[in-house]
Amino acid sequence: MGKKHCRNKQEVLQRVRQKKQQEAGKPKTILQSRLQTINQLRPAMEKARKKMREEKKNAGIGI
């Protein structure tokens, strides 16, 4: 299916609006939902990593 060429600015804007409306009706893709989950968990993961580093650093001093 080839691309249709727009003759003027109004047609371009109309196509953009139609495309946005079509995308708004689509459910989230799997990748989008995974990315959202990762972004939600990131602060907790960073906190856990920091805690593990501190514990490892403190364990080395006691020896």
C-alpha cells in the first residue's frame, strides 16, 4: 500500500488528526506496558542496589 500525497496543508493536518485518533483507540502494546512496569520499579531497584553496596562495603571493613 503506497503513501498518499497531500495537496495542501489542510490535508496534511487532517491526516495527522486521523492518525492520532486511530492510535488513541488502540490498546497499549506489550512493550509499552513492560516499559511502564520497569519505570515504576526502577526507584525500588536503585534503593535495593544502594543498600546492597552499603552492606558489602561495611562487611569489608569488619574483617
